[in-house]
Amino acid sequence: MSVTSVPRALTIAGSDSGGGAGIQADLKTFQELDVYGMSAITAVTVQNTLGVHGVYPLPSSAAAEQIEAVGSDIGVNALKIGMLFSPDIIRTVAEQIRRYDWDQVVVDPVMIAKGGAELLRTEAVQALKSELLPLALVVTPNIPEAEVLAGMNIRSMQDRREAARCIHDLGAKIVVIKGGHAMDMEDEVIDLIYDGTMFTELTGKWVKTVHTHGTGCTFSAAITAELAKGMSPMEAITSGRAFIQAAIEDGLNLGQGHGPTNHFAYRRRHQEVHS
Ligand code: PXL
């Protein structure tokens, strides 16, 4: 592969000093999947495995200028959106995506951290729905996020399908409702995918672990990397699912609280198979 054809992905998200979520998880995941990673940082969080100890949002102009810097020069094959925090940042990011006409956009609708820290202001939910979801090729809510976006409670698989339809109606082309927060889970996690026509269920083994910090970021980053390389959305989602499954199963056991997933795991397993 010539140097100029390397697939390139951009993450527009918050920084996690602990390295398990946010920009750090995204860039590690891009790298592991052979994709050149770039970032536009929207906020700096002070974090370790014990929780979020501070949130410092950047001015929306900082996000706009970072996106412009890479968009006008290096180019972007696919991008993902994580923590955006304020309505102002959401509007600015949406404006830049429209301006560059980027269509391989993965939106992870990050709202709150595991310990309850607010990563998206309540008043920003409306902007996320009206400005950003119409630009999304893939949106990856967990169940609590899907409840907020769809405006309904989710208890059953039937509820999940209804919520997926509502979120699709907001303009996202492919909706992936992740099953990791389901209440009725036994030993399987079911992710539900809806493309406006068909429902598909991806089933994975439930892993009993506290080290799940940054799972959503890592999953959506893996999907973005695969899209950047030219996979179809369904292929990218399936591959992203395998990446996060390996990352959760082979935990690193770091820190005293909710530790990160293992971003090396997927590549190392593949190397073992091929060596
Ligand atoms: O996983 C959601 C998330 C996204 N982005 C940042 C985070 C977190 C969770 O803590 O810190 C920066």
C-alpha cells in the first residue's frame, strides 16, 4: 500500500486522561486496525478508573478549527463523534460535517459516564437529535441513551425495536442499540441493528467484569476504522463487535475501579491465528 492511500479516520470527542475512553480509546483503536487516526478535542476530562473528577469543555471555535485543519489538508475517510458536551459544540460540529460533505459518520451519543458525570448537557439532547442524527450513517446508543433519544422506556426486545424505529426516523441511517445495559440479560448480549428496512441481531457472550470503561467509545471507533478501510456498514459493525468482544474478554485489570478494555486484544488474537 502506498503511503498516500492509508485510510484516515477522525475522532471528534473528549479526552480521557485515564486512556480507556474518549479520544485515547479512539486513536488506539484506529491504530490497532491499521487506520491513521486524527482528533478534534471537544473537552478535557480529568479521569482515572475511579471516576470523572473534572470536565473542561473547549470553546466551540477550537473544535471547528481542529476539524478544518485536518479536513482541508489531510482528508478524512470516516469520522466518529463522541462526547460533545454543549449545544454550541454540537451545532459547530454539524456545520463542519455538512461543509465537507462527509457521509461516513458514526455518532456515539455519549451522555453520562459510568459514575454519573454529565458528558452531554441536558439542554444539548435536542441539538443532538435535530442537528447530528440526520448526518449519521451509524448511531450507537446504549439502552439508556436510546431511551432518551426515542423518548420511551425500554424493557423488552419489542421496545428496543420500537426505539430503533424512532431513532431511525430522526435521520440516522443505521441504528445499533447495544444490549450491554439490558436488565433481562443472562449470558448473552444482543445488539439490535435497524437499517430502516430490516432488523438484525448480533449476539455475543456476556463477560462478567467491572473493566468496561470506554466500551462504547472503542466499539464505535472500531466501526469507524473499518468504514475508513472501505467495509460496508454491516461488515464494519460486525467487525467492531468482534473487536470490542476481544477487548472486554482479555481485560487488562488496571486501576482500582472500572478499568479500561484491552485495545491490543483483537490484533494479538489475529497474530496468534496467523503465526
Ligand atoms: O464512554 C463514554 C465517554 C466518552 N468520552 C469521554 C469519556 C467517557 C466516559 O467516561 O470520559 C471523554
